[in-house]
Amino acid sequence: MATDFSEGTAAPAAAIGRVRWVIVGLLFAATAINYVDRQMIGLLKPTLQTEFGWKETTYADIVFYFQLAYAVGYIVFGNIVDRIGARLGYAAAFVIWTGAHMLHAAATSVLGFAGVRALLGLGESGNFPAGLKAVTEWFPKKERALATGIFNAGSNVGAIVTPLIVPAITLAYGWRAAFVITGAASLVWLAAWLAFYRRPRQSKRVSAAELAYIESDPADPAARVAWLRLLGRRETWAFAIGKFLTDPVWWMFLFWLPDFLVKRHGLDLKTFGIPLAVVYIVSDLGSIVGGWLSSRLIHRGWTINRARKTTMLICALAVTPIFFAQYVDSLWGAVAIISLATAAHQAWSANLYTLPSDMFPRKAVASVVGIGGTAGAVGGMIFSLYIGQVLERLGTYSLIFYVAGSVYLIALAIIHLLTPRLAQAEVC
């Protein structure tokens, strides 16, 4: 007799099984590694700027090329992952970005840094399409926001670890060694992923009860969804515009927050580690709470549409105090405001990332995520050039923070106009 795990029916976690949460653990670890590799250049910006004599616009250009490759790679990997699956797609992305990360040690010019950052962006673009594909394969809809929030929290752990370990390695062995050491250490994850990950029906570790729970949603259409067909759906554009407007804010924190702390509060490589770690610890909590809140509301009987958008509205409002971060003289006052904004962003992202799986069949999720990720990276490219010009001409973050505090409410309004009910997209 089949086990019924329909909406509103609870079953003890131990009876169902927990293999799917091991998968989330692997996704969490990979995302942490991804963000260590991504954030290091922002952390080392003052050091590299001094050594190579970069202007603000030069650094912005290097970030731009990372985001350009990320934009192209995101849409490519979205399609690849839908074709070959999360296991091989994630492994390929990981190999590319880890190799590129270690190649930073050989860079000696702006062109060299732009080249390795572009290769890094190409590889790192596969992280979220593959991760969200894995979540879609391993979780029913009612748990996906929580699972996404947990693995997305890996980005904050990576951002926490980076300012705590990289300065020590850099001061002891130099910035080149920091890239090589962190890259080599991450290869342990690749072996674990290839050894453990399989689709639920192919895994020998999954119990019958857990498999039934994973597959408790209605079956998806069997046919593959054409990529160009997805571009014609307003549901795709709701997700893509949300990413276009809000992803750049997170890029700004990753690549410019250390610089803000140096310029506005007089910190340096030895002293900004703790404030940055605090920001990203709070962000980590935001990611998990954001995923938990919408999942909790759904379990209490709210519709997916109401639960997701209510949570996202709370997040959008929580970002707005970032308007005042430039004007706060207290270091820890500024850290508190920035921490609230980054936590709200991560909670927002945990819900935004679930929208493709809410609205599209499993076979299309990675492709939609790829389209949205590309839009987010394009937004990041534009915002990076804007940041470089503002800092070069004005030397202040005030105009940058004004934009950051406004875009979430605009994004949510557009998402609601395009998808008022988060209904299933008609793509077949």
C-alpha cells in the first residue's frame, strides 16, 4: 500500500528517512567553497590595489569580467544540468571554478586577473543551477524553501570563513599561496559528491518511505521543455527580473564591503575579519529563517503564493535601513545595519530561488534558474560599473546604498504583477 504524504499530513522524520538532508549538507559545503573562492578578491582588494596600483574603475572592470562570464555560464550550465543531471553538472562546474581559483596565483597583470576571474565566473555559475536541480529532485515542494535556505546559507559560511582564514594565510605566506591552499583543500568535496550523489530512485541509501515522501507531489510532464519556450513565459521573467534587480546588491557586499570598512572605518587586513564574520553569521541565520518561515506558513495552511510573497515583503522592508549605513560613525552600528540587510537578502534569495520549482516542472527548473542567474549577473555587471564610477568620482557609498535599499520592493511588485498567483506555467 502506497504511503500518503499529501499536504498537511505529518510523518516522523526518523520514519521517513534523512538521506535528502545529507544531500543538502553536500550542497551547503559546495556553496561555502564557492563563496570562499568568489569573495577572496574582495577581501584582498586593498592589498592588490596597493601592489598593482589599481584605480577604483580598474577593480570594477575585473569584477565586471567575472560577472560577464558568470552571466554566460549561468544560462549555459542551466541547460547542461537539465540535460546531464545534477551529479555530473555540479562536478564539471566545480572542477572549472577550482582550477580557475588556483590560477589566480599566477596572475601578474590586470589582463591576467580579468582572465582568471572570467574562468572562475564560468565555473561558479554552475553552482546554483545544479544545487537547485538537486533540491528539486530530492525534496517535495513543501520542503524546498527550507532546503534551499540551508544550502544557500553555505554562501554565508564561505563569507565568514574567508576573512578569518585568508588574512592569516596571506600574512604568513602571501596572497598567491592563499589561492593555492584554499583551492587544493576544497578538492575533498569533489570526491565526496561523486561517491554519494545519485537521484533518489538510483540511490541505495533511500528507504521506500523517504522515496514516497520525495515523490509525493503530482507527477511532472515527461517531455523535456524547450529552452526558447521558457523565454516566452512571464513566470520566467518574474524570476529573472527579481534576480536582475536584487542579485547586484549581494555582489556589492561580497566585492566591496571590505573596502567600505577600510575607507569608512579605518580597518585593514588584520582588523576587518571579525566585523565581516559577524555580518555573514547574521546573514546565515537570515537564509535559514527565510526558508523556514515560508515553509512554516505553508505547513500552517497558507498558499505557496501567500507564504512566499509575505516572507519576501518582510525581507524587502528589512533591507531599507541600509540607506543610513554610510552616515553611521560607529563601526558596530554600521555592521548592525549591514548585517540586517545581508540577512534580509539571503532570506529573500531562499524564497526567490524556490519560485522556479513552484511554477515549473522539474525538467525545466535548472534552465529557468540559469536564465534568472544570467539576468542577475547582467544586473551585477551594470551595478559594478556604477559602483566604480561613484567611488572614483565621489568617494562615498551613499548613492550605492540608496539603490541597494530600494530595489527589493520594486522587484517584489514586478514579481507580483507578472505572477499574481504563482500558478504553474504552461510550458508543454
